[in-house]
Amino acid sequence: MSKYLSQLGCLSAWLLLCGMFLSPATQADEPEAGTFPTTGLLPKQETGALRLLEQHPEFDGRGVIVAIFDTGVDPGASGLVTTPDGKPKIVDLIDGTGDGDVIMGEAVTAENDQLDGLSGRTLKIDPEWKNPSGKFRLGLKRAYELFPSDLVERLKKERRREWDRRQTRRLAELRKLIGIYYDDQPSLTPKQVEGREEMQARIDVLEQAQKDYDDPGPLYDCVVFHDGENWRAVIDTDEDGQLAEEAVMTDFHKERQFASFSEPSQLNFSVNVYEEGGRLSIVTVCGSHGTHVAGIVSAYEPEHPERNGVAPGAQIISVKIGDNRLGGMETGRAFVRGLRAVIDRKCDLINMSYGEPASLPNEGRLADLFSEVVNEHGVIFVASAGNAGPALSTVGAPGGTTEALLGIGAYVSPEMMSPQYGLRETLKGMPYTWSSRGPTTDGATGVDLFAPGGAFSPVPNYSLRKSLQANGTSMASPNACGNIALLLSGMRAQGTMFTPAFVRRAVENTAERLSDVDVFAQGTGLIQIDKAWNWIEQGDYDVAERLAYRVEVGQAKTRGVLLRESEQSSRLLETRVNVTPQIREDQPKAGQVKLEIPITLETTADWIDASETLLLTSGGARFELEVDPRRLKPGAHTGEVRAYQSGRRDRGPLFRVPVTVIKPHLVKSGELEETVRLGPGQIERRFVSVPEGASWADIELELLEADSARLLGIHTVQTMPGHTFEDGEVNQRVIMEQGSESVISVPVAAEHTLEVCLSQYWSSLGDSRVAMSVEFRGLMPDDDELTLPSDGSPLEVTVSSDIRREKCGPSGSFNTLRRLLRPTSVDESPLLSDRDTQLDGGPTQRMLLTYEFSLNQKSKVTIDVPELSGLLYDSPVEGHEWQLFDKHKRLVATRDMYPESISLDKGDYMIRLELRHADTDVLNQYKAAVLAVDISLSNSINVGVLANHSTNFSAEWLDPGETATLFLTGPDADALPKIAEAGDILRGTLHFVDSPSSAEGATSRPGGYPVSFVVPPKPAEEKSAPKATPEPKESLAERLQRERLESQIKQLSELKLPRDDQLFAQLTRDIRKEFPDAEQQVRVATLHLVDGDNRKDHLTDVIAAADDVIDTVKANKIIRWLALRANPDQPAAVRRHKKAEEQRDILVDAFYRKGRALAYRELPDVVDKHPIEDQAALDETFEANFQRLACWVDTMEEDYYLLHIRRDRRRSRYGSAIKLLNKHMDDASPPSRLQHKKRRDLYELLGWDDWRAYEHKWMLIGYPDEYPEF
């Protein structure tokens, strides 16, 4: 989760790459005219937007539709209502995530204009509603599944205040009653003592309930019906059942209706209905981000035009890709649905201010779909490059890594600095320090353009603000997108055709390259949209400018050249570049035959050489490229090959081949020292080839000169194949005073280039002088990943010291147990809903895999799918999500490709993993996908470290070039955690350096080295020979008789009454006739048979059957037999004692069943059918039976407490009953629906209606009939 984004609530884990930083001033007061620098509030001057609109006011975005892929857009937010020409600003509102979905039940009809809502409320419908069929479908939705997390937090606080006031009054009244009726009395009768205990129990129950209180929030009944033309939806937003008072809405794009859930929430919503009324989608926002972004693109504020978005005339559709269930994280499902909507709604542009790091640039299922919507459907896709800078190669996916998208970096202009940030000095324009930098790991630029990355812009009403200042590439991207919307508006107004490639070329070839600004942050430069318009007007829409070109360098087919490692930058590179025009599949083939484009090639650096010309046809062409980095000085060097259409050089390049060379310092001594001067926004990069044997580096900073505190950043990155930049980075900010020092330790990979990027934050004013040293350290094992043998033998490890003298004192422990699961079931099916249609019109295929596991104790658990972990944009599937359920189908957690720990109680769990793709062959590769369940150990287990096979290793000093051999051993069987099973994997870390804790920097490699141990099968337990208790020898005839009786009793128990009445009578007669001594067994079987699930239909039979059983037990004899301990040396005594225990259990079972049947006689539905004729007699019988039961067992124990609670209810001891119930609910894992129901009913008997409603809601939330959909 971004450290910036948390201030806006529900946003994705790596909206860090696209995130926001809130300034201290969150809403601007209206300034006096002519005094306030309003142009800096939502920047448009820097990009030429104001200049273009001065020349062409009608090019304000009208005629253009922009899709906002984000957290959703509030249709009631300021500036997002209409366009200047009176059109609705928002064309459609779509929830792509599914977090607002409500599964609607089967159609029902109303009786007397009333429906039985799923909440338990009676729903009063409006008789004036037009519903020709008379059919309604009902659903239920929890508000807190819909509301943004920051709104939930606010509402919980507000609701809790009122709730606590009521409970405080209730507690005071209870305490007052105790004082009046009990504490003020000189002495108490036994009945009064019991009364006081009950009153105190109520106080205890209320106090405990307050401690455990967890606001379930509102539960909304939802109703869907068809009015003959459209599906309509009604939501009971005030939970009163009066649906006639609620808005009756249809799909937003049809009538553009929206409503608010409540006055306190101020949260607006709209609806869409899918699957012929079977699924209602309630569309909300999951944070403020999307509305803010939409406002930058196209807000229209007629009374305050300076607050307009860049393209106020543009219309938008909102696609919510941030899933509330995942903390606002984007999902593959949302993207596919969003892209489908883009095509259906004929959008021209997409803005996406979201992203994640990717291990493979420009690859993956989602990257392919994004490219398809651009290349085949002509949609221009603009996205944020990321907020993970300032080190190089920190751009995120998809904006910074996907070729078809325009990746936008963030620029702060002089005009923004005072009104947005209140800086006391105006600085020159520059990239924000945190703006991500290119190149990508396959050599592409990563950042294509940059644009102003801060703005005051509208936010949703639920935030209780009109506007908000925020910055990030999240703000730069919509600024660029709005500028491009102006361009499209002008082209559409004049009938000019365009393609995404043509528009891209217009903005890139006219952007303003800032000469004294980091080239890796700006791409081709600051967008200048007025110049882009001039470029279009001066052109002739030549076919070469309409096409995009795919550039593939060398056998790896990279998009550019990146030489980062020492061996790469120390030799000449000769390679071949293939260039292919990208022609839409629906284009006429005749035009492809004729296509020939003469190209002139130029290079921008003398260390880059290429062919001078090539002739490009529809089949492509190739040219030779040479890069000679050998004479370059240490540092970052960049250049490019530019390809111009011959004779049209003034139009700018048709394509570029970027070339980046990182020339690292070779540090032989293991240390680099420098003193650098910094100013606001200034960055100093040092690239170092990590020496062999280094495992971490200590970076020491000392602020030598500064007139006040400085905010400095130290950012280190190593890029490794198959990993994201995040896997190899450390990014820290430190506030330093003159003379202060700071040491930062970072893990490193030997023989790979490390970037050490030192920066002064852009808004940290004043110059400074900083001393920086980088010292490499480490002891290196001969293997980076250590797996200890499971057979008891040690693992031999050789540790070497290659940098400096280090003390070798290994220590390590296992702190996690990993359990690997295979699916217990796999279900594949196509998704036939229109919104799940692929871009080519085909259906989306879904695979649902089910896994099961159990925990025997409360544990912290992390769940992951290892082969898809961390993959979204670069995933081979359309993302993956899983849901975790307990045994009651209660949803415990929802997670995605980024594993997070969850605290789970003891119990059984089930996981449902969803994978999606258009191709079933791709999904079939994951039919047996392994799921990893990592269980944190409450006590870590040490790794054994030996000097030989028997002696513990003692720490020793190793000079450079020396080695030490040691032996690592796994835990003994008796040291394994109780939860460990054969095949589980213990995982932990191992450190090799033993440094004093007082040393500056890390005392060992940060993070250590991973170590694992596969749990072997448990050794056979030694069984002690049991003492012989010989049974009397049974003859064959006796055994056959016994087995026959057991078989007939089993048949008797399997009958169903009243269906099998005759068979029951016949079978009991036969048993009694053949086995006269089996009367008790027959009676017990009869009792269990009549006391089944339908016991309420014949409670008198249950009572009679229980009495019949009780009559067969000689209680006094049992008491005598059980009074003394049976001598194990006397077989007869042992058998008699065992027989007595069996008879006792039969007697106790009969008493319990009789007591339950007597209690059930008072249930309302039973009384309606069988009125009680003599209540006093019933009370006397119940109490007598209960007392007899209490003679044998503690009725408050697990097997009997429900009857004890029933007795407390009969005696109006409701507090005592709840207190006992709570104890057993605490012991359960988790509590059952029945327990919650009983507590709800007891609250109702107490007259605590608020607690009754509270409990009822949690019953509905926690015990669904079906598993929820993804």
C-alpha cells in the first residue's frame, strides 16, 4: 500500500506507482480575483492547453469520450455533471470488479404489496410500480462491502458514538436497579441472591458485548423487477422496508440516475442489472482517486473556469477497477470488463492511473489485451509511469512497460509551487523526485512524456470535501490525457482521421525536451498540445505517420538496448534491429501490397552507429546497429536511433530505438567514497559493479553543509532477470541536519550493477553538501538457497570472505511452516454474461479450484499460489483471486497475487481460487496448481550449526580469501512443531556474520539467506503392551447372534418416521421376539429415531420414549458400581465398571432428550399446533427431569449447556443464559449459526432490541446459504 495513497483511502497496493501526496492544504478557499495564481491549481498553461483553447475554444474536448480506469467516479462530485454544450458529463458508470454484485434469488410475487426481504424485514412496494409480470427478485447486500474503507472508518466512529451513549444509559440503569433492589437490603433471601446474580450477569454480558462490538453496518434489501422495457432496481437504503420511498433505477447509461445511501455517508451510487435480473451491480467508488483523476481530465466548473479540467467538453465513462475486497487493488476481471465497455461505448481514450511492478515488460495476458484495444480498436491508452523513482528502471506496469500505452511521468512547474505547495521560493520546473524513471529492462524508454503531476481537483461527496490537492503520476497521466482529448476534439471537429500511432507521434514529436532535466524522467519531454495541433495541421495524414512500428532488437527481441552489467558495457555490441509496421487485421490487403516507406536513420550519440537508410514494406525491414560503450565514463549514458521518413525530417521520427548504457564503477577495495553537492530536486547517481563475495553494502551519509534540515533520499536498485525492481531495491528518505550521519544497509547480489541514487527532495529548499560512502561487506555461502537434508544428515556449507575481515558466526532459525495443497476439485465453465465477453466477442473461460486445510490452533497464515505469485500485468492468465471460507461458508478473506498474512482460529477451511482466460488450453495448465499455506510458528526453531558432525561451530574470524566449512542440521523429531506433517516445509533465514550489535549499519546481510527443511515422516511410536483384561470367550453361535442383533438395531435406526411406521412396528416386534434381552437397545433406538430432525411433530412420543429408556436403567446399581474405582487386575470388576458407564451414558442421554422435548413444547410454532393444557405440570416435569440430569453431569458442559440455557430462559435468567452461551461460543471455532440465533433470541427476551438486530445482522453476514461470487 502506497504511503501516499493511504491518505485517500481505498487504493491499490501499488498505486504507489501512480499515487498521491496530499499537501497540508486540502481545500483551497476562493481567492480574491486577480491576486491568487489560479493557473497553478489545475495546470493547463504549461502544456499549451490554454493557448490552444484561446485559438480554438470549441476544441475543448467535445465529441470525445474518455474511459477512466480507476477507483470509480462520483456522479455527484463538483464539475462532473455536464459539459459546456449541455451534454451529461458521465456517459456510464461501471463496476468491473464485482464487489458491488448482488446475486438475486428466484422470482417471487408480492402479497398485499409486500415482500419478505432477505434481511427479515417486510418490504412494502409501491403499487404504482409498473411490473407487468408481477415477479420480483430479491437480494441482500452489506453496506461495508460497498463503501470505501475510509468512509467505513468514519461511519463506524460516528455510529459508535451514538451506540455507546445508549449502552452507557443501559448499564447505568442496570447498576441502579442492583442498588435499589439488592445492595440496599440488610439481608437477601436465596431468591434475591439469585436475582442479584442475574442482574450482575446482565451487566457482565453487556460490558463484554461492548468490548466485542464490531459494527456490521447497514444491510440493504435489494429488489429487481422488469417494467416491460428495462430492468429496475430498488435498494432499501434506510433499512425501514418502505421501498416506495426509495429511488427506482435502471442501468446508468440509459437514464443516468444515481442516489445517495444516506445523509451521513454522502456516498452516491448507481446500478446496472445483468443476467436477466439475476445479478444486480451496485456501482460506488472505492476511494477518492478516480474522481480526482476524472476532474483533471474534464471537470467543468462554469462559475470558476480556472478550476476546469484540461478538456471540460469531454465526456467520460467510469470503470471501477479497484476492488473494495482487495483494498482497492485492480483485478484482471475488472480490466476485461472495462475494455469490453470501452469498445461498446465507443471510447476514444483510456486514462489509467494505476499500476504494479512487473517482472517481464510488455508481456502477459493483460498486456496483450491492452495492446489489442489500442492496435485493433483504435483507442488511445494513457497511463501513469509510476511513483517509484528516482532510481532508473523503476517504471511500473502497464504505463511504463507496455509498448501500446503512453507512459506519463510527473512534472512540477514553477506556477504550481506556490498555490499547491506553499513554497517560499519559486524553483525552475523539474520532475518530481519520486517520479519513476526509465528505461525498462528490455531497453524501452519507459517514460514517453511527462506532464504536470499535481492538481486541486474534485473528490467524492463522501469525503465531505469539494476538492483536494494531490500529486503523483496519477495526476500527470490525466493531465496528458486531457490534453490529448483537446487534440482529438479538434481533429473530430474538422473531420480529420486519426489513429493512436498518429496521435502519439503528434505529441511525442512536438514535446518540449527540457535540457537540464533528467532525460530518464521526461521521455520525449513536456507535452505541448498547441504545437501538436500545429503539427497535425501542417501534415497531410501520410500513411507512414498513421502506422505504429514494432521494433525488435537482437535475438531477444527487446524494444531497445540496455547495457547495464559490467561485462556488457565493456565490450562492443553489434546487433540487428527488425522493424515491422503494425497494420490492423481489418485493413484492406491491397494497401499492404503497395506499402513502401523510405527511411533515413540518424543516431544521437557518437558511440552509437547504424545503417543510414532502409526501405520499409508491410513485411518489415532490418538494419545493423553498433553500440561501443568502451570509452564511456562511469555513469548513465543514453542516446537513440531516430528513423525519419525520407524527405520529411521536419515531421520528426517515425520510430526510435532507445539505447542506454550503464557504465559502473569497478570497486576493487570494496568501498566507494564521494562528496557531492545537491540542490532541490537534484539527483546524483553512482553505479557500482558489486564485487565478488559481497552480500550487503553499508551506505553512510553525512550532511556536511546545510543552513537548515534537508530531506534526502537514498535509493538503491539492482535489476535481476525474472524479478521486479522492487525485489532488488531499497528506497528510504532521511531528514538530516548539518553534521548528522545516517547509515543504510542494503542487500546486494555480487557481480551485478548496483545503482546508488542520492537525491535532495524537490521541495527541500537550499543547497547542501553531502559525503557519501558505500562499503561492501559479506560472507558468502556456496549456495544462496539452503535446503537441509530430511534424513538426519547435515548439509555441508563452505563460507568465504572475499571483501574484508569478517567474523563468521552463523545463526538461523525456522519461523514458518509451509504446507502445499493440491486442489480437491476443479470446475471449468464459460462465463456467459455480456460484461464478461472478450474483445473478440468470445466468452471468458473460468477455472475454479477448491482447496481444503485445517488448523489445530490459532495461527497467522499466509496463502499464495507460487507459480503465479506477484504476477498481474505479466501473468499468463487474467489475474487470479482466491476466497477463504470457514466451515460455515463464512467469507474470511479475499486476496490476490500479493500474499498477506491472516490471523485464523482453529478449524477447517476451504479456499476457492479463480483463474480466467479466453483459452481453456491455457487454464488447463493450472488444473493441478499448488497452493502454499505458510503458517507462522509461535516459537522459532533453531538451525543446528556444527563445526563437524558432533561439535558446535564457534565463531571465527576470516581474512579476505579465507573460507570456513560448517555443517547445518535440521530439527530433531521432538523439536518439530505439533502441526507439522510429513512433506511440510520449515522455512527460515540464516545469517553468517557475527558482528557486535554496536556496529553501525547492518551486522549481517539484511534479510539473511533462505533456509528450508522438508519434514520427514514421524518415527513409529513405541506402544506399551496393554494390561490384559480378558473378555469371556464368545462362541461362534453367540457371535453370530450378537452380529444379527446389531444389524437389526442398525436397520431400525435408519428408518424414517412416519414414512416407515409399519416397518418400524414389525421390526421392533421381531427383535423383541427373537432377542428378549435386547429390550433396552430397542428402546434406545426408538428414542433416537423419534428424536430426529422432525422431533417437533411428535414431542410427546419423544418424552414417552425417553421415559421408556429411563425405566430400563437401574440407577442405584450404577451408582454403587461407579462409586469405587475398578481394580485393573480384576477383569470382572473392569467389565462391571465399563457396563455401568454405558448404562450411565444411556440414562444421561435419555434425560437430556426428554428435557429438550419438554422445553420444545413451549416453542411458538409447537404451541400453535399443540397448546399446553397444564403449564404448571409441564414446569414441574421439566424441573424434575433437569434435576435428575444434574445429578449425573455438569449441565453447563459442552454436551448439555443448551438445556441449561433453556432452563435459564424458563426462569427469566436471560443474562445468565447469555453468559453461559458466550463461554461456549468463545470455545467454538468458529461459533455456529445456532449459537448466534440463540443469543439473538435471548437479547430479544431481554428487550435489548438494538443488540437483537446486531446479532441478526451478523447471522446473515456470517452464515450465508451459498458461497459468494467473485
